Amino acid sequence: MEFLDQLKADLTTLGGSLRALRYTTHIAKNPTRVFPQLIEELAEKYGDAPALLSDRENLSYRELGARSNRYARWALAQGVAKGDTVCLLMPNRPEFLAIWIGITRVGGVVALLNTNLIGKALAHCINVVAPRHIVVDADMLPPLQSAQPHLTSNARIWLHGDAVAELPRIDREVDALSGDALADGERRALTIEDRALFIYTSGTTGLPKAANINHYRLMLATHAFAAVMNTRASDRMYDCLPLYHTSGGVLATGALLLKGGSVAIRERFSAREFWDDVVRFECTLLQYIGEFCRYLVNSPPHPKEHKHKLRLACGNGLRPDVWGEFKQRFRIPQIIEFYAATEGNVTIFNWDGKEGAVGRVPWFLAHRFPIKVVRYDVEQQQPVRTADGRLIKVGKGEVGLLIGEVSERYAFDGYTDKSASEKKLLRDVFVAGDCWFNSGDLLRDLGFRHAQFVDRVGDTFRWKGENVSTNEVAEV
């Protein structure tokens, strides 16, 4: 039975992995084709088909392309040079994507600020990227004002929406600009190696860190997850995750847009209104984090929890004690759990749906996913090394630290803080001179090359889907 189970898991994993490779191998071969350019192509291809939906506004593919072109022209008019940073502080809405797609189209770098931060923590996130401009939604003006006394940059602040403040209105500025395709003279020469976004991660210590996201990572993430979920034009994604994070803002959106599907965006998760939304928007896909799955299974029965059209749920953090009940109670046909880190070079998928596993790397794909789980001393908070200084791989059933090999092919782009980037690297791991990314996560080897998430290392914990450093709590 074990042999047959392993063979079935191998075949499922092989099929999914081959599809992912087919979707992603062209990216490096076309280094000047970046995601914002792809949006322009999709606008031509899918036209008036719905792209982004919400209770606040809807954008077709054509409208998304035009709206992003207006923001690109705004960036050009403001003299945003290639590599200049613009901070974006805005709740979930389709306009959020139009803004960063447009600015990155002409070489700007957009820092996606966490809308839950205030004061010194928010100021820190702004200061570390040294922006020239800050775009703030009217609803987010009070948090930004709480941060202003601590800002070290002279960034110009632009207001989106109506508020009692003497600030220039970016929404009015862009409404006056053309949404037509950019002329040759307006385009900037970009490659997949150019930086596109800063996405923040708490890591395991200290304040949030700004992770470097280049256009290659954007293309790889969107295309890989389109393959993982096998998205199609008839699909509709329910996205209630923060757009300032990778899962909600890149994976859940880009994976659908690539294939002509649409994304229903909600400002924030609501257990009470979840099934109403999923049914109302006729969603077929769901991007989850484990915490909201727990909230749902702990909620009273909902009259619409079986009336949905979901065919697949994809996400991370679904713990073993919730997995079975979530799948069975809500009749979810397929769950694809994955493991990834915004700044890291490690991504694995649980293609065959084994409950409690974050992913599986069979022997025939080991060269494509160079990861290891090594022994870790929790008390000393460091990997265990042998007498000659090498790390030790764990055996079946053991818990250890997940690491990923750093190479030209599997790069670690790090943070704005070079010293913080260096702290995430382990050197001379198995042979002299090698280098590996320290994920900061403990995993258990379940056998059959399945891995199960166990815990974070260091002084950190999860709260409402965020990594929170205990140092941050102490500061408050």
C-alpha cells in the first residue's frame, strides 16, 4: 500500500511540476518582458472581460490597462526615475493594483505599506526605502499622520480620495491624464532583474524588513501559481488577504489575470460574510491563510457554506487540526498547500493533498528544489554543526530547520538592509564555500519526502496572518 501511495503521489507531483516548468521556463529567455507589460497585452487580449471586482469599484482588463497607464504618466510627470521609490498606503481595492502596476511600468519601485501599522513602526517602513513620494488613501491619512513626526525623508505626500487635508489629489491628477498605451518615448527600458516592489516581512527579530522584489520574482510567482491552480478564463478568485502581502497582492491576483480570469477583492476577511461573498461573486478559487480557515470552522453553520462553486483552495498555514474539518465541512474538492517566504528562495507545493503537509519534493525533482531540513538547537537558536563545522540532515519524523541553497539560479535578493540580508545566510553548510538561505522555520520530515510546518524560530509569533516580532510588542 505504501508503494502505491508513493507512486500516486509521485505521478500527481510530476504532473503539477511539469506544468509549472512549462509556465515559467520562458521567463528567463525573455528578460525584457515584465509583468506590467503583460498587463498591457492582457488588456488587448481580454478587453471588456472583468479583471478586478469589488464592492467599491470594478475594472475590466481594458480599464485596468488604461488606469495603470494613467499612473505611469503621473510617475513620468513627477520625474520618478528608474529605481525611485513610491510608498503606497491603501486598503484592498482594485485601484491598489492599478497604481503599482503603472508606476513599476516606467521603472519606479513601489513599497507596499502594511495598513495595520502606525507611528514609529510605519515610519520605519517608510524610512528604510527612502521614498520620493507617498500615496495615501484618505482612510489611511490618520495612521500616516501618526508616523510623520518620525519620518526622515522629505517625500511628497499625495492623497487618494477626499479628506480634510491640504494635499495634492493624485486621483484628480491621473483622471486628467491619457489612458492610451504608452508611446515609445514614454517607455523605460526594463529587464526582469530590475526592482519592482518592496514587500515587508517581520522576519524573526526586530521591526519589519523591506524585501527586494524584482520583476523576475513577480513573473515567476504569477506564472508558477497560475500553473499550480491551473487557472482558466472561467475562474474567479476570492481574495480577502492583504494586497500588501505576496499571497493576496501577487499570487491570488496575477495567477488569475494571466489566464483571463477575474479576482473578487474584499477589503478584509469577515467570517460572517465570507460565504455570502463567495457565492455572490460565483468564485471557483480561494486563496487562504490557515488562520481564517480556523475562524471559519469555529463559526456557526452558514446557510450558504455548501452553495459555492469552489473547485480549489490554495494557500499556506493550514494546520493539521483544522485541515480535515475545513475540507469536509465546506466540501472543498481540492486543497493545495504551499510553503514559501516573500524574501526567500524556497518554494514547495503539496500537490497530492496529504493532510498536514506543506509540500513534497520527490527524488526526481530534488535538483529543481534544492532544499534541506537540518538539525536545529532551539535553546541556542542555531543549527547543529558537526566537529568539522558541517550541518546535519534530519531523518524521518525529526524536526529541523528548513534551508534552501543559494546560487545564481536560486538567488536570494535580500532586504534593503545588507546586514539583515547577511544574517539570513548560512555558509559552509555541507561543503566549503556553499551558501544556504535560512528560512527561520522548523519543519518535520513526514516521510515520502513530505514536510510539515512545526514552528517559527526566534522571538516571533503569528497574529492575524502577520509575523509579529516580540520586540515590536515590547516597544508598544
